[in-house]
Amino acid sequence: MTDKDYEMAVKICIPPELQSYTKNMATVEVNGSTIGECLQELFRQYADLQQTVPPTGFQIYKANAADEPIFSWDSDRPLRDGEELTLSFISGCC
């Protein structure tokens, strides 16, 4: 079994102003081993969301972590199975 054979489930918390793009879901579960993979999966599931979330106008945080926020769709920062991410807009952007 390779790393690609095992997809990790990650939850992404969606802010209220974007939940209309996720069928009013506050949390979406995606599979991926990096933040970039998880965002790509989120945008695959909810294509209209990708048109709304600009590549540089958002932040994504790992829940309960002191990590710096991520500002890139293609981040290769690794994730563990069951981790939770929080998506938010940058204040005053877009």
C-alpha cells in the first residue's frame, strides 16, 4: 500500500458567507494528504466556490495549531488524518 492508496479525511470549516456555495454546509469533508490537495478536492466538489475564493484573498488555518496561516491553493504542508482546517477571507481583501 502506498501513500496515495490511503486517502486521509480532512474537515474544512466554511465561513457563513461562503456556505451558499457548499449547499449550506458549515463543514465539508475532503480527502488529501496536504493542504493543497484538500483545497483542490474542495474546489472539485464545489466548482463555484473556486470562482469566489481568490488565490490570494483567503487564509486557511489548521485548527488548534500555532501554525502560520496558509495563503496558497497549492500548499504542500502535510496533514494528518482527521485534521480540521478553517477557511477565511482576509479582511479588506477582494
